[in-house]
Amino acid sequence: MDFTNPLIYGVPCFIAFILLELTYSKTHGDDKLYNWKDLAASGFMGVGSAIIAPLIKVVSAIVIFEFTYELFNPITDGVRTNILGYASFGYVWYIWLLCQLADDFTYYWFHRANHEVRILWAAHIVHHSSDNFNLGTAVRNGWFTILYKPFFYMWMPALGFPPEMVVVCLGIEALWQFQLHTVYVPKLGFLEKIFNTHTMHQVHHAQNLEYLDKNHGGFLNIFDKIFGTWKELDDSIDVKYGVTHAPDSHNPIVILTHEFKDIYNDVKKSKKFSHTLKYIFGRPGWSPDGSTLTVKQLQRLFEEEKRLNSNAALSRPS
């Protein structure tokens, strides 16, 4: 069965909504929401992704997903059967729901890995490198993530989901992710208990220490809650968007490669092979001497400092 990737229809909508949000912000006194040079850099990378992605997705759909599907779901006596012994999945409505849920689960771990494995963070940091949070930032995607993303999803066609179904669910996920990048949608009441919403994604894009590496979910927030990475937006905190080690450039090539350059410099000075591996595959910020710290280390220090300050305040005479 043939399906059209929903992103084909999404791209013109992306442009239209970016222009709408841009116009609204400029006509309603919110001039700082968009920076022209920043938007141009995001647009350049978005166009690059739009050119590169279809080529890679053809490979992922036809070669990687199709090969995996055929390997684990051979036709036996005229019926496509998974190697575990059950008939491979069809196209009934509840299979689509299961596929989208499986996609959401995979997206969570793919996205979390992009924040916790430095070589992957080097590719993903592009998306977070803007100091602005708007729909233009939504298309500011790194080109290198496209190369390895399909490998996270191989288990789905292996389990029996048709490759074209997986690709469509990936497209639907991308559409949802795009519209999350706006400050103009407030908290959504009851829906906040189930879905990954706009305010939760503001947390994800913040460089405030207490917000770092939170809310990796796609549609749902359940996996963040289960695995301890969920954080609600606190209205009392002044959100600062972007990354703590920004490229400080609007040059797309610098934005795309600056973290890879930093990895190279760290590896070059490394004196042990184990340190080299940690610089590449460890958490961002890791160092053998503690001269730089990971997010978890920084957050532990932050919480300890808060606890000490709280105890000191309580011990003061009234």
C-alpha cells in the first residue's frame, strides 16, 4: 500500500505559519521574538534539511526499513509472517495507533540520546543554538541527525509494522514537533497531563540549569514522566533560550559544525583512549579532571546549593 509522507504538505504550512507568527510579533510589539539574521540562518538550515532529508528518507524507507521488514517478516505459505510466529501487521486503525505510540516511544529515546551522547549532541545542538524560541527555530535542524535517525526506528519494521506506515508516523510526529515552537500558546489545562505541549517545549529549549535535558517527548509526556525527565514550566522563572556553549555566529556552517570542532579539540588533547571514547560518546560536558561538568553534575550541585541555602535560612534567628 502506498502512502504520501505528510511532510510534503507540511512544508508550505511551515512557511505560512512562520510568516504569520513573524507578522503578528512585529505588529504587536514583540520585536525580540524574531531576529532577522537568526531567522535567515534557521531558514538556510531548514532548506538544507528539506533537500537532504528526502534523499536520506528514500534510503531509509527503501533500504533500511524495507530490508529489515523483509528480513524479519518473510512470506511463508503466501502469508507475511514475523519470525516470532505471528502474522505481520496490517493497516487497520488500531495498528496505526500502535505504530504512532511505538514511534513516540522511539522518538523519546532518540531525542534523549541526542542530548546525552556527545557526538549526537554535536549534530542536535544546531536545533537548540538559537537564542530565540519561535516557529523559525522549529526548522533549524541539523543535517547530520538525518543520517543516523533511521537506525533508532529499525525495530519497528522488524516487529512487523510496514515500512511506509513507519515513515508516515515519523512525518506526523514532525508536524506535531513543529507547532510546539511558539510562546503564543498558553498552558492547556487537562491536556498538559497527557501531551507534550508548547510550554513544556519551552522548558526543553531553555538553558536555565533546572530546565536542561528535560521534556524529550514527542506527542506524549508519559515517557518523560516514567523515565524522570519531565519538567513543568515555572512561571516564576525567567526563561533564557539557547545553549550554554553557543556558537556565537549566524554562519550556518559554524552552527552546523562548531560542536564537532570542540570534540576534535578535546580528543586531540586526550591522553588516554578511555578518555577519547568518553569525549566522543560520553555525556556533553564530561571531562577527566572535572574542569567541565555534565548537566547531571551541574544540577546536583545546584540542588545541593539550594538545600544548603534553605538550611542556612532556617537556622537564622528570627
